[in-house]
Amino acid sequence: MTGSSGAPAPYPGDKRSLQRRMVLALALGQLFSALGLSSTLSVGALMAVDLTGSQAYAGAPTTALALGGALGALPLAARAVRRGRRAALAAGLSLAVLGALLLLAAPLWRSVPAMLAGATLIGFGFAANLQSRFAATDLAEDATRARDLGLVMWAITIGAVAGPNLARAGSDFGLALGLPALSGPFLLASAGLTMALAVLEAGLRPDPLFAARALAARYSGAPGPEVPDPEVPGPAAPLRALGAGFGALRESAPARLGAATIVAAHMTMVAVMGMAPVHLQHLVEGNHAALPASGDEYGLTADTLVLVGIVISVHVAGMFGLSPVMGWLADRHGRLGLMAGAQLLFAAGLFAAALGQALPAVVAAGLVVLGLGWSMATVAASAYIAESVRGAAAVPAQGVSDMLMGLAGAAGGAGGGLVLALGGFAGLNLAALAVVAAITALLGNALAKAHGHRRSPGPAAHA
């Protein structure tokens, strides 16, 4: 397929076909891995309260997961630059399998360190899932970049919604095998993560990042790497990625704003979602229910696991279920508008959960709206970053953005547990509004500037 000059056309059919195949493989990998990752979100807080005897530590697994995501973001980005997306995603998911096995063992051993180590390693799998959304943009056309990114994120919905609802079945299965009730869900988690590994190993061939480089070189006539770059030393690669990523954000105001939007969205979402299982447990079992020191059921009723599973599932459905729609809207109507609109959804969800904290249905509705806000902000802002930084600095910038996202989630998880203990669930939701107000001010300023430059080329054209 050639243009009038005889050179390859900008988007040949083979590139579109390859992109469709990459998106399918990434989507299937997300589906299976989400089965494993969602178990930590739905069961982790309950495990922490059980092992420590205090709800002040309920956010510990979520914090550890977020820290693992932050710690894994740059090494996985550096590995992607050197070895390709497939190798990077496989490394993250392999560590997550080990994490799921440690979480399985933690209640059996009554070990808080095992729980924290397992949740941290699960965070590397979360970092790999985040990197998958950027992998979907490697071969994407400009007009459909956000949509392709959204499609890969959407695939998480099936696994992430099913995962929490399988907590009861996993618990029963674990009990039948002689395991503690809270260990069983992680049998399913490790199986899902292993399936994701197999799908990505088979499906990401050729590697999308190297294929994109090779196609770019083909169009420009310059040599392009189709194989890993041996020039970057392994131990120094994350530091080089850190410097390159921060340098790219420093030079690009749109990329900085995109990263800030993702950070604020993730901090808000993790703080509230991570504490919701503990709040729901109190609603079901009573605020003064005593926790036993030991025992197979660990003070949990079937009603608790079912309610937590349903609420976390509908929240995750809000996070990912409409991702392709969010991508389509961002491609059609602009990134900045959606990033600002997400803040309205955050405010609505937080107010609903705070005012209706005594009613599980209202809490669930608030979490769904919160998930929709997260989806809108993350899809639009991720596309904003992907199109704002191109070339060699693109993957490091994505890695830094994901690292900051993970650190924000860790702060939200740790702070959420303390605020829940001091001010209750309503106080936690109202406190999260401060983060929403801060990012709304930044986005309002950017929209005001973009309004006068709507016809400008580059990222501003997508505002």
C-alpha cells in the first residue's frame, strides 16, 4: 500500500491488522489478570483487620499494593524499552503470581509480613496492567488512540467484576482443602494471573513496541531497532528511565497536567474504595462485633463476603465497564473536557457515599459514580500523555506517570485507614473532596487557556 510518491502510506493495512491483534491479546490478558488483582481489593482489607485486630490497619494491603505498583512502574518501563512490552508485562505478572501465593499463606501463617509482601508483589501485576493500556497505543492511529486504550481497560471489567463475586466460592473451596476462609480466594487469583501470562506470551508477537519502532523507521527511512537495545545497562535502566521520564514531563505542560489528573483520580479512588469493605463489614455485622483471635471463619459471615463482593464488583464495573465509551468521547470531544467532567462525577460520588453511608445500596451507588469518574479521568489523561510525549522519552514518561499514580494510591490507602478510624466513612469521603477541588482548579485554568487555542496543532488540538 503506497502513496503517490511510492513511499508506504501512513497507515497500511498490515499495521491496522497488527494493532487489532495486539489489542485483543492485551484485552484477554487484562481479563484474566483482573481475576487475581481484584481479590486483593475485595479481601485484603478484611484480612488486615483480622490479622491485626484493628481497622486502623485496614488500608495496609491496599497501600502495599499501591507501593508495589509504584516500585514496579519504572523497572517495567525500562524493561519495555530494552526488551519490549511482552517481556515487561510477563515480569510484572510473574511477581504477582508469587504475591498471590503469599497472600494465600498469610492467614494460614497468621503473618502480617507475608500479607504485606504478597500485596506488594501483587502491585507489580497492577503496574503491568497499567502498562498494558499504554501498550495499546504503540501502534494506534491518532484518531483512535483513546478508544484503543479504553478497549484494553474495558477488558478488565469481566475479570474484576467476577473476581470479588468469586470470593465466597474461593473461600468455600479453600475451607474444603483445609485452608483458612481468607486464603481460598487467592487460589483463584494465582490461576487467573497464570492464564494472563500465557495469553500475553503467545499473543504479543511481534512485540508492539518494537513493531511500532520498525514501522516508524520504515516511513522515515532511518534505521530503527527491531530488537532489544543492548546499550542500556540493566541495573541503571530504571534510573535512566526516571530521568528521561521526569525530563519529558518537565518539558511538556500537557503531559504534566495529564499525570496530575491521573494522580488525583487514583488517590481519591483508592482511599475510598480501599476502606469500603471495612465500612460494609460494620454495617452487616455491627460496629461492636468482636473479632476472634483465630478460627477458620475469622469472624466473617457469608453475608459480609457476598455484600463486599457485590459492592466492589459494581464499583469496578464503573471503573472499567464504559472505558471504550470514555475513549470514544475523548477522541471525539477532547481530552481536557473529559478530564474536567470527571471531577464532577467524583464530587457527586463522594457526596452520595458520605450522606448515604448507613445504606449499602447508596454506598454502592456512590462507588459506581466514583468509578465512572476514575475511568473518565484515567482514559482521557492517559491518551493526553501518550500524544504529548513521543519518541524515545514516551515509555519513560508513561512509567513515571504510573509510578506517581502508584505512590498516590499508597498515600490514599494509608491515609484512608487513618481517616476512617478518626472520622468514619463519611469523613473519609468529605476529606477526599479536597483533592478533587485542587485538580479542578488546575483543569479549569488549562481549559481557559485552551479555549483561545482550539485550532492549535499538537495536544492542544485535542483539548
